[in-house]
Amino acid sequence: MSNMHTVKSPYDGSELGQVPIADAQTIERALTTATRLHADKSGWLPLHRRVEILERIATLLSERQEQLAIQAAREGGKPLIDSRAEAARAVDGVKICIEVIRGDQGHVIAMGGTAASQGRRAFTQREPRGVVVAVSAFNHPLNLIVHQVATAIAAGCPVLVKPAKDTALSCQAFVGIAHEAGLPSEWCQFVLPADNELTETMVTDERVAFFTFIGSAKVGWMLRSKLAPGTRCALEHGGVAPLFIAADANLEAALPAVAKGGFYHAGQVCVSVQRVFAESSIAEQFAHDLAARAQQLKVGDPAAEDTEVGPLIRAAEVERVHEWVSEAVDGGAQLLCGGEALDHQCYAPTVLLNPPTDVRVSTQEVFGPVVCVYAYDDLEAAIASANALPYAFQAAVFTSSLHTAEQVFSGVDAAAIMVNDHTAFRVDGMPFAGLKQSGHGIGGMPYSIEDMQVEKLMVWNTTVKPA
């Protein structure tokens, strides 16, 4: 290790801890070790041992939930109330991994349906695909690691994990827990390259069998274009999530849901509510009511019990979000609340009414506490507007009409549609997939484990008798 990286609080800049930075030699050793482990099939971790290790990981995570939540809140800026929910989800995510590998080890393939297949028996079994390299994001510093690393452990793959530099402590803690739970240290290696070039070298190495990436579309698609032949991958980027509110919606339910989905973790969520298409008869009142609710939110120290909105991860992000909001206001949007930077890298929860459709808050992922409300007269036209962008992830609709719900479900480009809930709803076993430029492949525990394994087929000709 060439040196150390200091992790600091995005809220007050205080130093929280240090993690080792990997140089080229360290990365080469890590890849060599992981490749050797996978090549030695006699040394693969058997199913029962992987189950035992994951059960122990779940126990340790459960016992340390509070300290892990506090650590995640301090380094990532997500309020403690939400970081506690993340820590609880991490426990459940590991349990889902156990359920998956215990219950799905292969399939029987039908034979005998044709004369040529008569007398054959066929079945599949799952084997680890090979070395996994996981590159993660800052916004869910514990649970994303569970999604990328616990699944690799479950699949039986050696894994190298690179966290976001801003939130490396939560990743380091999880890797330590995995080792403490009985996973040999070389099967899960914490690797934080010194620079982006070294990260690219690690990801694009021909020995990598599977690459899992959570982060910006620009970086993810670039790395995918440079992967070695044979390397599979899954990419999870962001969206500009649309949410529709019909005139017959239960607004008492919609308001708190939209506020939560839009301002949760200061909007730094890949499926955060960003574009609200509200029927014209209710749009203006809904926007003002949302603004009133946004102004009530407690913004501040993410480690405080009563904080609801914390800081953005870096000062440059505060400047960028403000620039985008100012552009929309200059273009004619009504600023109903917020629109200003606060102390400690925080940005005031912001509601914009009818911003132009061509400004950045309408066309790109803002990744900040900004919700845009657009009035519509025709639902089909609103759906067409929602679909006009090259991003598609999760969407939502509030309505009391089955017909309207079906119209949105059928018409909106999205991998998932939430009915009478916000766009950021997720449980860890469900499919989670960015479409268009928002991602590649399907996330969620069962789907990631399947990606990291090979379903190997045996066909047995039972008509051949012993010699």
C-alpha cells in the first residue's frame, strides 16, 4: 500500500478515519490471488460453508446496526433515521442471499420430447463465474456493498471491491465483518486504487469475469466499452424519475410520499422523485402544498436524531445544483421554496413549478433536493414528455383509477411502476433495472447472484450400458 486516504464528513469536514490506497503492484497481487482461487476448483467454497459465512455476517451486521448506521450517516451525509433503515436492509439483504443459494441450485431440463432426445437425462448446476470486481457509489455506503459483495460471496466468486472514496469506511467495515464471519481474507479484498487510471486497469483486466458498477452513466458506459472480451457486467446508473398525479389521487397520501421520495438523502438517490406531472386542475395547489411541506423539513447534521435532509456529498455538487436551479428560474420556472445553498454543504429543499422542458433540471438527473412539478392537460402527452429522455428507471403514479394506473404502466418507459407510492420504493429482492442509458442488466439479490454464476448443463445418455 503506497499511502492512506482520509475519509471526512461532508457536513463539517471532520476526519472520520483512514483507509489504505492501492498502487499498481497491490492491484496486480489482488487480481493474481483472486484468479488463483477461482482456478483451483478443489478449493472453492462449498454451499454449506457459504451459507454459514453469510449467516454469521447477518448476525454481526445485526449486532452492529447502530454503529454502522452512525458511521454511514457521518461519512455519506444520509440522515441517521434513513441510515438506520439502510443498516436494517443490509441485514435483510444478506438473508436474501442465503435464501437464494439454498433454494436455487439448478434445473431439470426436459428430454424425451423428440426421438433424438429419447433416453437422455439433463440437469443444470450453478458454478461461480470467476473473479468479480465491484465498483460502488457513495449514496448507500453499506447496502450497495451488500448488493455487490454479499452476492459475490453467495455465488462463490472471489471479489475485489472498490468503494467510493467519500464513503470507504462502511465498505471497509463490511469486508472486515465478512472476514470475521469466516470468509478467508483473500476471497474478499478491499481495493481503493490511487487514481482513476488504476481503477480502469483493474476493471478491464482480462482476468475479470464479472464487473458490477454503481455510479455515473458517463463512467459506467465508458468502462463497459473497454472491458476485456468475455467479461460480463451489470451497470446501475441514475434516472430523471417521473411521477404522475391524477386529479382523482389521494393527495393526503401523495404529498408525504413525494416529499420523501424527492428529498430523501437530499435527492442523492438514483430513482429519486424529480419530475412530477400533475393534472392541471390540481398542479399548482399540489406544488404549493409540497413546497410548504419541504420548508418544514429539518436540514442539518446527518448524525442528529431529528435531521431529515443532510448535506450533499461535495461542495462542487452544491454549486452545480444551484446553477441548475438558477437556470430553470431564469427560464421562467416559479421558485416556490428553496433555491439557495445553506451552511455545511447543504442545499435547501427546492420545489419548482413548470420549469422549461429543455433546462437541465428537466432533462438530466439533478441528484440534489429539487422536485419539479409540471401541469398537464392530457396524460398521453405527459407520458410522451416523460419518455422523451434517454433515461428510464423507476416511475410512479398516484390515482384512484385502475384505468389510469394501467395507462401509465403500459405507456411509461420504466423497469418498474409504483402505484400510489413514490419512485424510490425498493426492497432488496425485487428486480432493479435501469433502461436506456440508465443501466445494463438487473440488480437485486437473486438477479445479481445469477449473473455471477454459470448454469452448467450435464446431458446423460442413459442408453449406453457399461462396457
